[in-house]
Amino acid sequence: MRASAAHRGSAKVQAGVAGALRNLSVSDEIAAEIAAAGGIEALVVASREHVDNADVQGEVAGALWGLCVSDEIEGEIAQAQGIQVLVAGAKMHFRNAKVQARVAGALRKMSATDENKREIAEAGGVRALIESSRMHLDNAMVQASVAGVLSNLSVDDEIEREIASEGGIEAPA
């Protein structure tokens, strides 16, 4: 993560660091160490500073998804504005299936708590997820991840109405 801090302006370095954190986070123990060492904040900063770079957004989303190993870490991600940067990345890169699948995967894991459900909806996540599903009808990973998030979100009556009003229950043509 030192490389990330030292080279904040380099999208290549940020994508590389985020990719390494994504790969390392396959272990719950290591994911907790990454979170404790400031990895969440480094990922959020990278995402914000390189919102227009799909490689950075895809790797950051993958790393945040990988870090979602406990309610505590998911709460830390939400508190660090992780939900907002995930949704912003999805909105900026609708055509990129890797970004969409990883964002939806991370949001699916994070949508287990009521507070995170509301944050996802307030950040514009419902519309972004539905648009992602429409854009990537042939991509099973995107479809499965989006369906998982929308399923989790739909247990909240208000968000369920938003899903319906955004066309989230329409059958694809």
C-alpha cells in the first residue's frame, strides 16, 4: 500500500496495488490485516482519484468484494464511503462487464445489513444495477451478481418499490 500512497497519480500503480489486494484478500485473516493496515482507505482514494479508469475501478471493486469477509469489515468499507465509490465506478463504466460484475459482487455482499441497503439505494445503486443488467444481458456473472444484490435489497419495502419503479422486475425483451 506504500506504492499506492507514493504514486497516487498513477492509474497503473493504483490498478496494480488494488489487484494485489484483491488476490491477497482470499484469506479471511489476510483480509482483516489489509483492512487494519488502511487498505480500505487506500482503495477508496484510488477509486476517487481514478474514477475514469476502468482498470482501477475493476480492481478496486474486486478488492473491496474480497475484503467483505465480515460484518465488521463491511461496516468499515461503508463508513469509508466504499458504497459510494462502487456505485460511482459502475455508473462511469456501464459498458465494462468486469467493472459491473465486481461492483455488483461487492454490493451483494454488503447489502446484507439494513444500513448498507439504504446507502446503496441512496447512492443510486438500484438504477445503476438495473442498467448494468440491461447492458450485459449475455453476461452470466453480471446477471447473477445483480440479481443477488436486488434480491437482498428487495426485503426493504421502500427499496422494493424503487426496484419496481426502475423496471427491475420487467422480463428482458
